[in-house]
Amino acid sequence: MPYLNEFLTIAFVHLIAVASPGPDFAIVVRNSVAYGRRTAMFTSVGIGLGILVHVAYSLVGLSVIIATTPWLYDTISYCAAAYLVYLAIGALRSKPQASNASNEEEHARAVDSITTKKALWIGFLTNGINPKATLFFLSLFTVLIDINTPIVVKAVYGIYLAFATGVWFCFLSYLLSTHKVANFIGEKGYWLDRAMGLLLLGLAAKLVLG
């Protein structure tokens, strides 16, 4: 395979990037703790679909325009920051469960409070409007991927990146909702929820302040 080395390099760099704490990580942890495995899984799928947005505009060269047009990049940054603040407020308002006897009932209400469609959209928007992802894919498609690489091969790379991202966060969702982890979180899960809210606020501030 003539593009194997290029693909392995991309896969390695992507693994490091996707494993680093960021908005995607924070929102998956938050939804896993607040709503359970199913919602976190759909959020993860949404994040993977969001990757396709970055792949699409990178393939047609729009990532260069976004990165080199200050007002456009700033606009995207402010929109992304506002959305992260919105998510953070919801996380910071997390409250402890009323009692041990009503744990199952409380969890059922939490799961019912967010639809599959909303979970997908949360993941999709969190990743899709993240300007840091724009810079990552700009670097990926201009530095790591040879200019002579056929666009079909680049598209395959992009599909892999979207799939791998979704799988990674689905795996994270699964780990967070296993019996041992769930027991560890226990009644204090709302503190983790609030911590993710603070992380989201920090990420929003970083986007605005640079």
C-alpha cells in the first residue's frame, strides 16, 4: 500500500489528539454521568459525525480560508465558546440525588430528559464548531498529507478519523458506565458533573482569550 506510512502517521497523531482532554471529552463524561451509557454513546456518535464537517471543508480547501481570515475564525470561536458555556451551565446546575431509595427513579428521569436526537446534536455541535479542530485538520491536510495524495484517499482518511473518533468516545462511554466505575462515582456523581462544567467554562475562556 503506497499510502500506508502516511495513514499510520495520521492515525498516531489523531490518537494523541483525541485522547487529550477537550470539549469532546468533557461532554462525553458529563452526559455519561448525568444521563447514562446510551445517551453518552449517541453523543459519541455525534462527535464522530462532527469530524466529517472538518474533513469536508478541508478537502475543498476552506480550512485554509477559515484559519487565515481572522474575523471568520473569531466568529466561529465565539460561537463555540457560547455553546460550551451553555453546556457548562447545565453541568454546574447538577444536583445530588434525593435519596438512595429513589436512585433508580432519579436516573430514569435523567435518561428521559434528553432525547437520542438531542444527544447526537450535542456531540455533533461540540465537535463541529470547535475552531481548535479546524486548526488540527488544517495541519493534518497541509503538513502530514502529501499534496499529491488523491482526494479519494484523503476522503478515506477522513472517514477513518470520524469512525475512530466515534469508537474512542463510545469506548470511554462504556468504561464510565461499567458497574465498578458507576459504583465508584455513586452518589457523588454530581461533583464530577460540576467538575466537567468547570472544565467546559475553562475551555470556553481559552477559546475567547486565545
